[in-house]
Amino acid sequence: MKKTNKKILRISGLLLLFLALLLVVHNIIQDKNAEKTSKQVLAKFEESKEQLQIATRTKSENTNTITNTLILPDEEEEILIVDVDGAPIVGVLEIPNIDLKLPVTVDWHEDLMWGYANLYHGENYSDSLVIMAHGNKSHFAGLNYLVEGDQVIFTDVLDRQKVYDFAGKEIIHENNVEEMIETNYPLTLFTCTLDGRSRVTVRLTEAELN
């Protein structure tokens, strides 16, 4: 009987080890696929963005108005959207220090969370924008490593950039939505902790223009 119990325990242990290995392999494959999706979407977004800029400049010329598409967005302006293969893209988020570049969608649901960052809160540039993404390597895992001096760059569909400086990091409970979105910081980034019960949250201030 004891030998049988030991055999069952040994088989159970091996089965659990095998399942854990499968989970690791699954996560690696999922992360690689998400990274591939990001690169494909970014390439198509650049093409769509260029076409939109041409259309914007043409419209401006027809109305005898000179438009510089590299200026900062108007604070009261609603965030513009470009459709890329069904994904509503509002821009690109870059964090140079961790070599991260992700397309940002205006919606957030499971179908748009692999290969993208998602606008969690904010409708125009005067809002406190909150952007979320998964905590895997090709997404926001690197938030844990951001420190003072690091910058985040958001580029909208008209190629206008806003640069933000790291201001601080905090852990917020998953149910504390108000603390996440009711803030004076112009940009917040967050992702889940490993246990999924809290959010690694990075606050950013708008960088001063030289």
C-alpha cells in the first residue's frame, strides 16, 4: 500500500511538473506572438499615419491654413483614431530605457491586450491619460525598472509627440479604480503584479520643452 501511495505521489509530482513546463512554454509562445503582432501593427500604423498626414496637409492647403503636424496636440482636442486591421489605434507609446515600443488602442478588452497597450482612461489630451498593458516581457514587465530620469514618449496619429518624465512608482489594489484614474499626473502607466491582485503603477509628468 505504501509503495502504491509513493508511486501515485511520484506520478502526481511529475504531472504537475509537466503542466508547469507547458505553462512556461505557452507563456513564451504567447509573448513572442504578441511581439510579432506589435511589430506588424506598428508598420501598418506608420503607413496609415502617413496617409492621414497627407490628407490633413491637403485639407489645410485648400483652406489656406498652414498646419505643422509635429506640434504638440491641443489640450482640449479629442484623441484621434486610426483603424489598423480592426484595431482602433490612437498612437504609439515608447519607453527608450527598456527598449519598448507599443501601439496604443482606444479600447481595452482581451482581444486587444496581446500586442498592444490600451487606453484605460482619458478622452482628450487635457485628461489624465491612463494606459495599461499586460505584464509580460514584450509589454509592461519593464515598468518595475523605470527610475528617475527615464522618459516616456507618446506619438499620436498626426506624428505629434508628447514627452513625459518619470515621477514615481506605486502599487495600487486591483479594486481601487478611483486612486488609479483620479490623479493630477498627465500620464499613468500600469500593469498587473504577478498574483494579479494589484497594479504596478508608474506616474509621469509632462517634460519641459527646451
